[in-house]
Amino acid sequence: MTTAEEVLAQQLRRLQLHSILQHYPALAEQAARESWTHGRFLEHLIAGEIARRDEALVRRRVKAARLPSIKTLDGFDWSWPKKINRAQVQHLFRLEFLPQHGNVILLGGVDYAT
């Protein structure tokens, strides 16, 4: 005889809700310990599934773009160029200018590494 948990696991697999399948037991325990409402529990489960799908979508798009590599600000060499304003560049990467339909212009001369 199958238990309710086994049936739920089969249903989640069939619906391809992999994040919920993976995280619901631990999240259910946390919800019980912290006396979450059903809505809050469901909200956390769905948020995890959305995050998983968003990550998968980005991976598929990057793969489809055939980019040679992914570069992030974490790997940027801030020691060159010498006159770069690190705080200003990091502020720009928060993308706060987008909701106001603003523009960013990066202006500077050619500086060769010595």
C-alpha cells in the first residue's frame, strides 16, 4: 500500500515540481516548529520552485547564446585600470537607473596595460 507521502512524491515528479519535492519535508518541519500558516508554507515552497526554474532558464539562455564564458564582477581585476571608480561601477550594477529609463555612458580614453 502506498502512503500519502509516496503519492505526493509521485504527483510532484509528474508535475515536474522538483524543488518542492526536494525541499518540502525540511520546510514542513520548519513550518511546524515556527507555527507558520498554510499560506506562508505554500509561499516558501512556490518561491523555491520559481527560483529553481529561473536559474534553469538563465542556464538554457546562456547555453543557447553560446557565450565562451560567464564573467561576473566577482572576478573583475579592480587593480587595472588604475583610475576606475569601483564604488560607482558596483552602484551601476544595481541597475537602479532602469526603472527611470535612464542611460549610462562609460567614457574614457584608451589605457594600455604596462
